[in-house]
Amino acid sequence: MKSLSFYAATLLMAGAAVAQPDLKTAPKAVNPPNRNTVNLANRAEKKALKADLQQRTAKRIELRLERLPKILAALGITDEKTQNSVAEHFRTVLTARKPLMEAQLQLRHALIVKTTSDTQFKGLLEAQRAARKAYEAAFQKALDDLDGKIAYRKMPRLEAALVAAGALDPDGVNTIL
């Protein structure tokens, strides 16, 4: 009985060895392209997409700035000079905010990339902090300019409407826009 099972096992193994395909006559498939080639081709597309994204963002902000007078009117600000001054304030603040947004984007990208060194992080953090300080100074100047134009600090209702619109908070500018 033992010899029968030995012969059966031998036959099964021989059958398994025969079932393997012959590598010399096996059908060949085309190897996929290298990833680097694909990435090089996609770089131009990504660059175009980034430019398109920047254009769409600028268009979105302009459309929202066009709607801003209606929003301000709903908040009780109906004077056209005041509405224009607030819209100009938003434009000024958003322009001053761009370097900060770029610094934050570079910092986020460095966190995703696993090869970023500690010295690179230190430099990116310093750049982000410097951009934050510059933005806060520009925002404060924009607030002083806005107060010089419409004297919102003397009118509690106007100041409350500007707070609700996010115009008086450095991080709240994106609330309405």
C-alpha cells in the first residue's frame, strides 16, 4: 500500500512538471512603459492644468466680488461708495495673501514628499512665518485704509456687517470669497 501511494505521488508530481508552459514558445506580451516616461509626458499636462486652475480661481473670485454688493446690501450696506471700498479691500487682502498661500502650499507638498530633509523643513517654516507676518502687516494696513475711506470703526452696524462678511478677520476673507 505504501509503495502504491509513493507511485501515485510520483506520477502526480511528474504530471505537474509537464503542465508547466515552455518558456521558449510561450506568447510574449509588450512590457508596460517606464513610469518616468509617463511622468515626463504628464508634466506638461499638469503645468497646463495648474495654469487653468489659477485662471478658474481668479475668475471665481471676480464673480464673487461682483456678487459682493448684493451680499453687502443684504447685510444693510447700501451705499455704493462703501460697497466699492469693501470690494477693493477684499481685492487688496487677497493679493497680499497670495505669497502666504504659496508658502503654505510648498510646506504641504514637502510634508507629502518623503525625501524632504529637516533643514528644508526649517527653511520652509521660516518662509511660511515670514509670509504670515507680511500678510498680517498688509492686512492691518488694508484695514486702516478701509477705515480711512468709510470710517467703519465709528459705525457699529457697518462694522458688524463687515465682521459678518469676513472682511475684518485675516483668515475670514475666504469666508465670503
